[in-house]
Amino acid sequence: MSDSTHLWMRHEARRTERRAPLTPQDAARLVEAGVRITVEESAQRAFPLADYATAGCATAPTASWHEQAPDEAYVLGLKELPAGPGAPALRHRHIYFGHAYKGQAGARELLSRFTAGGGALLDMEYLTDESGRRVAAFGYWAGYVGAALAVLHHRGALTTPLVPTDRPALDALLASTAGDDTAALVIGALGRCGRGACDALVRAGLEPTRWDLPETRALDRTALLAHDLLVNTVLTTTPVPPFLTKADLDEPARRLSLVSDVTCDVTSDCNVLPVYDTTTTWDEPVRTLRDGARPLDLIAIDNLPSLLPVEASTAFSAELAPQLLRLAEWDGVWARALHLFRTAVEAQEAPRVS
């Protein structure tokens, strides 16, 4: 490990984001291995700043990375950077979920900020091993919470606005509402996210139908619509035929009454559920897509794991920390991430053929 490696963990700009990509316990291990870590103050983070200081981290004011972080520092975060008119060029190497490689809303503007400042995006979604499997992910907890919210809403037990909790409290609420014969379907059931969704449904007293690649290659739309709940956990990097269309929502035989889209790939051409155009929020987690005699509701929250911030952060940090130790080597995981960034920038800058 090079002594020059410096991580700067920023405050999250999103009001509802309480997770941290690195816990104090894992930060202590990195500091012991020679990594310099600076942690910004954050009133909403689930882990106190004092715990990071005890772990040997330096501290900094909230949102000070742009002015105070040295050029060579890696700025570590989770969700989006502050944007809008006058948003500064990005000169640092940023590690976070950028959502900029599949044509999502704002992707062009974000990549242009990196180009203008000479920085780079090392997107957490694309930190992968040689086989293409992600080395660190929040998927399990995203699936768990997404399925839990679906069950609670279906049973009339979902209270709003949503507030962070812990797993014992959430599990107790699921168990207290058990006792119905809801038919639930999880698509992508064999992945991290799908396993989390299935575990939550079982905790709620349900045995879900579990679909994965074989079932989605030749999708049985009639069978899909015959369930009460659909939990989508599929993330694809190439466009595929949609699992659900607006025409399906008007199908007279539809039993489906609630969709929980954990993936929330809503502004991408890779969206497998093109039946809505904006995500839902902690304040208003459920949106009605169809009302009347056969209603259909949607839950599509793009930071579900933050509702279980300690559990989700602890699991993610344990996977990410060993990779952060290898930052100075610039091979493997990090080389692949940098290559993807450069490829995305080159594609954006290539002249368009009319």
C-alpha cells in the first residue's frame, strides 16, 4: 500500500441518505494499513464522526471536498453529487454510484464535468472481478427492503413518511402482519438483490414464486399478471424485451396490484419496467399507476438500503474495504473501472452521425 493513498469520504447531499461506504471499523483497518482517510462531518450519517476520528481518520467540514481535498485524493461517496447550473468541474477521482453509462438522465452533463476538470469516475456499480461479478454491492438489502415495503403496503401497514430503522424492528413488523395468501413474484431471484427480496417475503410468511434467467428468456406474461405482488430485482446492461408494459396494466385478467421496482432503471433504455417515468420517495413511497376497480400501485425508491443504514453499510463496507487497499496498484478492479469511464467519455465525445 502506497503511503500516498488518500480517501476523502464526503457528506451525502441527498437528505434521505444515511449510509456510509466505509464504516469506522473498516476505516480503522485501512488506516492501520497506511491509508490516509479524511471524513466529512455529516449530521445524517448513521455513524458518528467521533467514531471515525477514534479510528484514526482526519475530519473535515460538510461538503468541503471540492475546495479542500487535495487533487490526488479519491473522493468516496454513494449517491449523486450536487448538480444544477454552475455545478463545478470535477478534478478529483470519485468513487460512487454515478449512473452515467446507460444514457440515464443527467449522464452527459456529469461526464462533461469530469472532462472539464480532468477527474475520473470509478463507478461502484462497475467494480467487478475477472468474471464480471460486482465485488461490492448493496443488492441484498435493497431487495430485502423493497419486498418488505411491498408487503407492508399490500397489508395496509405501511406508514409514511418512511424513516430509517433496523432489521429486528422491520422483521417484527413483517411478522405482526402475517397471515394472508398473497401471491408474490420475484424476478431475478438468484441474484444478491433477489435473494434479499425472497428472504423478506419468507419472513413475512409468504413463499414467493422465484424467476430468473430461464423464466425471463421466454416470459409468461399471463403468469406474471396472475400474482398480487411483483418485485423486480433485475439489472441489465443491454436492452431486453420489457417484463411489463402499459398495455399489460389494462389487461382485463390482471390480478397484479403492486409493483416494487428495486432496480429503478427508469431513465435508461435498459429499463425492464417501462410503465412509469419517475421514481417514488420516502415522503410518498407509493404511486398509483391504475385506479378504479383494478388498482395497481408502484414502489420505486432508488436508495432502499438507506432505510436499514447500519446493516447495509456494514455489509457493503466489508466488501469494499479490501478493494480500497488495492487502489494504489491500479490494476484489476480499478483498471477495469477506469477503462469503462474512459470508454464512456470517448463515446460521448465522438461525433454523431446523422
